[in-house]
Amino acid sequence: MTNVPDAFGRTPSSGWTPAQGIPLPSSLSNADPRVAFVLRLGRALHTSGYAANRLEEALSLASDRLGLTGQFFSTPTSIMASFGPQDDQRTFMIRVDPGDSDLGKLARTDEVTREVLNGRLSPAEGTVRLGQLEHTPPAYGRGLTTLAFGVASGSAARFLGGGWHECLAGLAIGLIIGLLALVAGRMPALGKVFEPIAALTASVLAAAMAAVGLPVSVFLATLAGVIVLIPGLMLTTAMTELSTRHLASGTARFMGALVLLMGIAFGIALGTKLVALVHGEIPAVPVEALPEWTLLIALVTTPLAFVVLLKAEPRDAPYIILAGALAFAGARIGAATLGPELGAFGGALVTGVAANWYARITNRSSQIVLVPGLLLLVPGSVGLRSLTSLLDRDVLLGVEGAFRMVLIAVSLVSGILIAQIISPKRTLLD
């Protein structure tokens, strides 16, 4: 037989024959359980909604605590990790799909990581535990999740300045969107175009309500119905990544948020045109303002809906409600002092400080309360208003709205980053 070298430079005379298959090189056959744990941790944090700056920092910290030399690079769709000295590295690439925030999974991942880094679990045991978390069933059932869609939309109508009719319309539309989300979860093809179809559905439903004589503001009801789908948090995360010099991840995430916004705006515009073709133009109706005390109800119901939608653990519900109240109060005080756009800085600063103190006191991830708090401040609705104005050929109003969206996002990011400087932090995963 001719001694033809294989891909690793070995020949049959060195003890290998084609029938035996190609063995792994020694550097890969002896897997380090510490490396396996860090890689599994990276996947778990990524699918829980971690931003690139936090993810790379957490993996670097875990590697250092486990005695590894590691370098990491994260994007919204992949993680690259290299272990070892510069001239003798082993590099891995993990392909991941961008996931929604899963605060319950994040909390359990955090607990497993603490156990491993403190020596109460071996890296191999930690890897198994993290793998089991990936197959954990949803924390909340389909009925409760659908209800949370409706409650979030109905409460959002109050924050957007709607009256009772808009709140009820938002609740009804949110329930329909929640049912549509369940269907999209079982149909991958529908899931790829879920946001435009959901926006189209919301627009048609809101316009149909007004067409049959209900005194509903079509735009507010539509916006409230799709508020859960608007990628305001994604936009804020992208700005955070850009601000912390994670340019590749930040740019990709920013463009992803922009594409989602454009898809939602397209769905709303198409739905409005279809109803106009069938029924004719629907006249605008005045919105009856609700009393101020209704904000207190919205400040409780909205965070509770976020507990379900973000899959947080029930024990964190009081902290999430408190974070939402602090974010809203901080934004209102900031708006009265600095203006509505820069006022978001105050809300983000107060929420960030509170989240860091929560992490320090409870030894749990600050993201558990930071993410729900920021959802009350994110500028997604402003961006959607901007795109709809551009579709209506109101260029001046559209450009002004786009500028406001970016300014609010920058204000939020500044508040978050300054909060990390002036408040205590945990040394683990935060």
C-alpha cells in the first residue's frame, strides 16, 4: 500500500489504516472539562439575552477563576473562544441564534456558575447542569403567556396617553398577538415573518374597531398592541455595545433592530391601507385622558406582565415591580429637569444603581431587575412613530422622531454605564 499521508500528516506505516478511521489529534482528544464548562456557559448566557460586553467579561472572569487563559469574541449570532497562550491556542466557534431575554434561565445559570467557581461543583458537573437548563420546560404555560401579551399591551396604552377605549383595544389586540405568537412558535416559516404579520394583524384589528363605531384612536391602539414586539431593548443593547467598543456586535444588533422596526412599520402601513380600501378613511377621534391614579395600576400590571414574558422567577416579581416604579419616577423627574429625551438618563441611572445594589445584596445577576426596568424607558415606540411618519411622507416629523430615538437610546446607555461606575458591583457575572 502506498504511504499516503492523512490530513494530520500520518501515514499507514505509523499505525493507522483507512479502516480504522482518522483519529483526533491529541490536542482535541483530551478535552479539558474547564474549557467545556466555559463554552457551555457562553452559550447559556448568550441565549439568555446577554450583551456582548457583559458576555465577554463574564467568560473572561470565569476562565481566570478556573485557571485558563481565554480570549472571547461575541456577535449576535456566534461566539468565538480561544484558550491557551498566543502561539499555541485552541479556538472554538459556537453558532447561536439570537434569543429573547430569559431571566429565569439566567438566574439558574448564575447559580450553577457560582457553585463551579467556588469549588462546590466540578467543571464537568457544571457543564451537565448547564446542559440540563437548555432543556428546561417553559416557566409559564401558554395561557398565562398569552394573557401577559394582552396585559402588557393594555397597560402600554395608558403609558402612551390612551384612554379606557385604547386600553381595552390594546388588551384585545395583545391577546390576539399572543395567540399568533404561539402559532409562530410551532411554525418556523411563520416565525421568520412574525413581526410584520403581527403588526398587520394589529393594524387591521384596530382599524376594524374604529370602523364599526368604537371611539378608538387607531394609531394608539395599534402601537399598544405591538409594543411587546418593538425591539427597543435590542436597540439600547446595540448602543451599549457600540459605546463599550464592541463594534461588530453593536453594528449587527443595531441593524437587526432597524430591520425589525421597518418590518413592523410595513405591517402597520399595509394594514391601514387595506382597511382604507375596504371601508374608506377612518376619521381620528379625540382621546379621553385617564386620571393620574391609573398610572399606579399600570406600574404594577406592566412589570407583572414582564415577569411572564421575560420568564423571570416568581420570587423576583416584587423587585421587578420596584425597578419599574424607580425607572418611571426617575424618567419623570429627569424629564422635568432635562427634557423628555434627556430625561431617560435619570430613569436609567436610578434603575442601574438599584440593579447593582440588588446584585450586591442578593448575590444574583443585576440583569434580573435591570432589563424589566429599562423596558419602560426604551425608545422603540418613538422609532416606530418615526418610520410611520416617513411612510406617510412626513419627512420632517420622521427625521425628528429618528433623532429623538437615538438621543433617548444614548441617554439610557449613559445612565447605565455611569451607574456601573458609581454603584457597587458583584465580582461574578456583572
